[in-house]
Amino acid sequence: MNEKIYGALNKVAHEYPQNMIGGQVRDITRIAFNIGLVLTAAKPKTPSELEICDLGGGVGLFSVGCAALGFRRSVLVDDFNDSVNQGAGDAILNVHRSYGVEIVSRDVVARGIRDLQGNFDVMTTFDSMEHWHRSPKKLFAEVIDKLKPGGIFVLGVPNCVNLRKRLTVPFGILRSQKAR
């Protein structure tokens, strides 16, 4: 399956606008790992049985890679407010659309996901949470509600050194510390 994942991602990466291909190709290893992680966690289900929702994935390869691998449904939710989107405009998502990715444009923390149609086998967010400006506690409760029985939530975040922050911030427990 690993070879199939790399092949699909490489094909899709080369369908991006010319000025973005290099960056997408450099990201294939990371995205292949993330897709492999999802497929392993979702066993014994096959890609054609999986409905996935990626929160904050932007124009990256993850959601479109899942669609290219034959996932039953792939939904991407993001505000698309990054400089990459502002420079390229809405057309940057044409690659995603061509593979059938459902695109929902919104601030996922502010507006949530309760109104998304259906439920999901897998919900993911990779390297997005650190860009959110408020606690995702309410969003995470909605994620749990939107998962099918036995569903999986995959949360990937940068490796922050402060263990307390890694454990408390996602749940909205903020505590200021005096300088020592």
C-alpha cells in the first residue's frame, strides 16, 4: 500500500500549479505517513469504505490524496485565509475538486462542524491547531459527535517542548506563569 500511496501523491502533486509542485513533492513523505497512519488505525476498513474529514488542511495533499486513493468521501474544512490562498485565489482548489473533495470554507473553531452532512469514520487535523486563535474544546466535542461508532480522531501537532501546554491548551485550560 505504501508504494500506492506515494504514487498517488506524486501524481496529484504534479497537477498543482507549476509554482507549487516543488513544495507539494517535498511534502509527499509526511503526507504519505499521515495517510498510512489513518489506514492503519481504520483497519479492517479499506479506503473505499472510509469517509474522512480533514480540519485545517488547506491546499495541502492530505485530503486530495485520500480522494485519489479511492476513499469513499473526503471533506476538507479550512478558512483558506493563508497567504498561499490569497495569492492564488480559489482556483488553487481545482485539483481537490477534480478528485471529488468536498470543500467547506470556514473558520472551523468559530463556526464548528455540527452542520456538516453525515458522520465520518475518521476526522483529522494535522499541524493546524497551533494557528487557531481560541480553544478548540467545543470543536473537539463536535468532532466526537460527528464520528461514526468506532470512529477515529487523529490530531497531529508540532512537537512543543512544554508538556503542560501540550496537555492543557487543547482543552482550554490556560494558565499564565510569572517569569522566573
